[in-house]
Amino acid sequence: MLSVRCAVLAAVVAIAAPASAQLLDRKDLSLAAALTIATTAADTCKAQGHRVSVAVVGRNGEVIVYLRGDNASPHTLDFSLRKAYTARTFRVASGEIANRFKQDPAYFAVHVPNAAPSQGALPIKIGEEVIGAVGVSGAPGGDKDEACAKAGIDKVACQLK
């Protein structure tokens, strides 16, 4: 009786599972890589006299590292996260979303919760696969925030292969 049940269960499982079912093979940001990106971005901006906060998010938009720089304004912490989330969600620089919004004020992205159509964040990629993003907020201009974010990514570029 038990062997009949096992045979039936095995048949049900075989029918229910697609023949090509397999696990995903992917790379994710480590804490060490995310911390290097964040500290490099923060140090780059600090060396330029900017008081910033930095957020690094992973593949699913989850926070990996969240840094508030010395004397950074309170809003910069939240805004760096929202910028990073935007870059991760849309797989492009957050400034690109800002440009799309300028061209079309009804652009749907502004209605995505926690998104910020503002320059200052970049996706972190391995090839064309987005595995996270880094957002910076607090420099006088999104271009300066973005330059610091790029410095952080550049620091670990050899690991992003």
C-alpha cells in the first residue's frame, strides 16, 4: 500500500513540475562589495566638501548598506535610498528617470512607491544584469551625487564580471 502511494505521489510530482524546471544561477552583491561602494562614494564626496548620505540596495531593492555622512542633512538619508531604489527598479541611472519625467510629467514612474526621479544614483551591473544600485544625496547637484556613486562602482569594477 505504501509503495502504491509513493508511486502515485511520484507521478503527480512528475506531472506538476515542468521538464525544464531548474534553479536560477545568479550573482548578488556581498556586504563587503556594497560597503566598499558606499564608503568610496561617501569619501569621494567628502573630499570634495560635500556632506552626503549613501545607500546601496541589492537585486530586489533591499537595503544592504545605508550611511549618513557627518553633518549630512536629515533628508539625505531617505533620499539616497529612494534614488538607489529608482535606479534598481528601472535599471537605469535615476537621472534618466528624471529626464523622462521632464519630457512627460505624467510619466508613470513618478507613481511607483519609493521612487525618486532625481539624478544621483546608478544601477550596479554585471554585464547587462542589474544586481543592485547605489544612491547618493546631499551634494549641490545630482551630477555631483552621481559622480560619487560612479566612483564607488568603479572601485569594485573588477569584481563585477
